[in-house]
Amino acid sequence: MNANTKFGFIPVSSSISQTPIEEMVGELIPVLHALGGEQITEEMIDVPLPVFYLLVTGGTEEKVITLCRERKKTIKNEITILLANPRNNSLPSSLEILARLQQDGEKGKIVYLDDETNKNWHGELEQIIKHQTVFYQLKKTNIGLIGEPSDWLVASMPEESTIKNVWGPEVIKIALAELKSEISGIKDDEIEEDNRYVTSRASEIKEPTKKEIKSVFKVYAALKNLIKNNELNSVSVRCFDLVTDMKTTGCIALSRLNDEGVVAGCEGDLVSTLGMLWANYMTDQIIWMANPAQIDESNNSIWLAHCTVPIKMVENYKLRSHFESGLGVGIQGELSKGKITVLRLGGKDLKKIWVSNGEIIESGSSENLCRTQVKVKLHGAAKAVDLLTAPLGNHILLMRGSHTKELTEWWETFIA
């Protein structure tokens, strides 16, 4: 298949139909091609891309159900997409198929391809293609868990099999000793350029010494080596052991990786790293992982804070020490005001989400919180008090823009 193909589509017509498919739906096929589709045969039913069924005529129910069952032998949890049109009994056939799928506990959706009565079908199909693409992107993702999850993540230690079966990514476990060994092998000249880039753009370097700064960039270089050698798309690092064992921090390394498009989570928190991946794939935004440090119920607002933040998300930043330890290098960044979305995944089976639109209304500089601090006011159904009554864990994710509706729609389709 073409490397740019986003989905395959199988035209399905009745065995008694004598009219060529091109005569019945010929005007639709170029449109599907323009949307990134490629026409495939029934023999290609197990292709690892989204596959849609273009119902050309009625009398196709049994054929499509058979194809769906064959596909589900290799592709799990996929939603079935039926493309119906207003001619040749295509629509009633699609209704019967979807009814059977739902009786069998399967998920499906009909897209009605009619320019007269459903003028938005192009946009509807484009969103479905995007959502299906994210579904497959997650299935192709490798998360490197470097060290074990931090001991305090008592509600955020899912089985690797749960992550794979529910959301798709594969977790690749890498011993923390391997990262430490890699760090010890990094030479000073390997980090000079990255060191200069970050330090020269900082508005202030307060506590960290030159030696501490060199050390954190060696962590960054070592992580890049592990990512390359293990073919990882993402990492989650038990970073506090770097503080206790090596007197250094991972804050700069994780910041730089996120800036470069490699989703990187703190503290071995697989749940938050998974959420960062999903949100990044859905929104194409860089994601910030932070602690909900303070809550104001009356104003429906939360202070979020952490010692790392992607530098591309901030207007300016200072290099500070790591808050809890006073060692290494943390980042005190200032995020501009504006619309944001906050998110948290959770639950024993990872099928719960807490998500809300909101806005950044203030950046902080308190000395008794992690270095980067923002006050977020929530809008919509989710409330700050939810975190006190039904929390899903101790980290919250933040991204630019208002994405609650689309994130919720995807979650309801593929996870809930």
C-alpha cells in the first residue's frame, strides 16, 4: 500500500448485482482517495490500517459481517465504519449490519455519504479517520519504563498487559542500572551544544553549579541513546533514584525530550505517560505533567506545579535546583495565560478519564512548591472538587487549547 495511505476501503455489493461498482458509486471513490483512502480487496482484510466498508448495494449484510469477524481475529477493539449512500438499498443494509454488530457487543458507526442531506459527511469522515489513526498509532507505540514506577504511585501501577490490551502501547522495561551505566559513559564534548542552547536562553541560573548542569545534560544524552537503541517512542523514568543515587535530576532531560516530540514522563508514572501520548497524538500539542498542588473549590481553580516543563511551552525560564532535594537542575518556567485542557487517566482497568477545558490565569514563584507553577481555572462539567472526592491519581496533564469534546468522543468510542 502507498506509504501515505490513511485507511483502506472495501466496496461491497450484492452477488446478484450486474452493474459495475464504478457506475454505482464512481463519484465517491475519488473523494475517498482524496481523504487518504486506498481501495483494497477482501483478501486484504487484515491490513494493519483502518478499514471501512463502502456499501454499494443492499444484500451485503452477511458478506460484511463475515469480513468483520475475519478482521477481528487479528485487529482487536476496532470500531467498524460503514459508508452508506442514498442509492441501491445501501442505507438499509448498513442499518441491519450495525444492528447485528451492536447485538454482538461490537461498536460501529454509519457515515451517510449524501451531499444533499448530510453536507458535513466529509468533515465527519475526516474526524473518524483521525481518530482511527490515533488508535493505530497507539498500537504501534513502545513506551520505555526505565526503572520501576516510584513507590508512592500506589494508584498508578497498572499491569503492562492492561496498557496494551486497553490502550495499545507496548511497555518495554529497562533497568535503571542501564541508564546509570549509559550516563557514566557520556563525555563532556557530547553535551556541549545542548548545554549551551538551554543555558544561554535561561533568564537566570540561580542555584545549579556548572558541574550539576553538565550532569543533567549527560542524563539527557544517555536517555536519547536508550531511546534509539531500544526503538522507543516514549519513556517514563524513575527519576528520583537519580537524585538519591547520583545526586542529579532528570528534569532537563525530560523537558528536552518532550520539546523534541518524544513523550517523556516523570517518576515511572506509566498512567500519566500514556495520557501524555494519547493527548499528544490527538492534539499535536506538547503536554505538561504536573502535581495538583493546591485547590480553590470556591473559584473552581487548581495550582499545578512541577520541577520540569517543556521549554517550548513557556515564555521564559530560570534554571533552579530540584525543589524537594535542592540538588541538580529544575526548571522554573512562566506559562502565558490562555485556553488549556487538563486531563487525567485512571481506574484499575485504565478506562476512566477526568478532563476539563480551562484557562491559565496566573503563573507563580512560590518557594514552597515545585518550580514551575500555574493557576488554572476550570470550565465545563469537571470541577476542581472532583480531585478531592474521586481522584484518579496524583498527576494532572495540561495542554494548550480546548480539546475536551474531541478527547471525550475518542475515549467513548474506543475505551469506555
